[in-house]
Amino acid sequence: MFGFPSHSRTTYNTNFLRELTLVVKFSKTPELLTKRDELIKIFAPYFPNCANVMTNTLPIGNIGNAQPVATSSLSGFQFTTKDSFKKLNITSESISISHNGQAYSNFEVFWEESNQLIKTILDLSSIKVINHTALRKINIIQLRVDGPNYPYEGLGTVFNSALVNQYLTIPSNSLLVSGFSNFILKGEGKNLKVVYGLLPPNPRVEIKEKEMVLDIDLFCDKQHLSFEELKGKFAEINQEIFNIFHWSLLDKTINHLNVNG
């Protein structure tokens, strides 16, 4: 999709994943918001918690001397599992499914679960066409720094040198506490945003451990897909994210995924 070197898919013993989110969008279908009771009945065994998502609107323009009054309207529903590791968000024009890294084993298992959820929701309101697909993976890599290593040197032991060379030219880079960079690529109907860098010190993490983030967000718009075509499209997106993951990280970083398996 974007020309990153291709890598064969591998299932690791563990992962760096903090959160994975899949999104599909379609033409606005207000009828979907009238299906709350049916959705609760269907999803209760898997997502026992359901909350309405409200949108507040404040009128803009001249309304005389009257004080503007915000109005609240239903914009969707959020379903969650008992442990909150999995979330399902539904609006009149989108379905979003998120898994915490602890609930994730591999993409095939994630897709099989998501596939059933999406089909059920689309069928409920006879939605036939998908115009937007997105997948986002947020990875958190923890690195133990022993000895006099500086944080920016930690970046160089995790990420591809093409991503971190800029930090080497910063004056007093030995004092670096946190730093983020991103790049955005946009092609016809495809968009990629990658954010990476050193997170601020986390008081819950041991002082010698540094946390790095690799956030890969890839979405395709201007589409006209049937439900049956979604599996192939998400397989393509996931493969490209896997390629970007491998390009962004050093081999020795990825090898940590097979330690203590």
C-alpha cells in the first residue's frame, strides 16, 4: 500500500499492544439509533454493559437577549465487557471495536469476533455499503536502561535509525525527558499516520525503565465495499501495519516478543 518492505506474518508469544481499534463507516442511518433494545438483547452475553453516548450542542448566532441553551442528543451506544478490555461503539454512521492488548492474541481471532459483530449490526438496519475502513494499533515498548545511558540513546536501541537520527542533533539531548515525532502519508483513498517516541516518565514504572510508543493508524476512505469484501480489505490493512511495525523497530526489539513464551 505504501511501499514498506513486506514481512511474512508471525504469531509471537506476547505483544507490545496497548490498544487495537477497528472502524467501519457507512452512510448515515438514523434508524440504527432506534435499535437499542434489540442490540442490548443480542450483545448482553458478550457486552453486558451498555451506555448511551450523548452529544451536546450549543446554538450559534443571534438569539436576542436570551442565553444560549445547550441541547443534548443521542449520538450512539457504547458496549463494554465486564473487564472493560473490549469495547463496541455504535453511531448512526459507524461501528468501532477496540481491544486492550491483554485481550488480543492475533488478528485472525480478533477479526472473527469483529466480523460477527459488524454483520449483526449491518443486517439490523439493512446497511449494504461500507465507505471507510480503519485499523489503529498503539504499541508501548518498555526498555530497561542500565548504566549511564541517556533516554535518546534508548530510542536508538528500539527504533529504526531513520526515525531517531533527528534526536542526535538536539543540543543537550542528554537531558531529553520526552519526545514525539510523526509522519503522515496520503494516497488515493488511503491514509497513514505514524506517531513514535519517548513517553514522559511514568510514576508507576520503575525509574530505570523507559516507555516508547509506536502508534500506527491506517485508514481507507472513498470506498464502496460490501460486507463480504471487508475481510480482504482488513487483511490488506493489517498486513501493511505489520510491515510498518517491522520497518520501525529493530530486530532485537521485536525478538523480545518471543522471550519467556
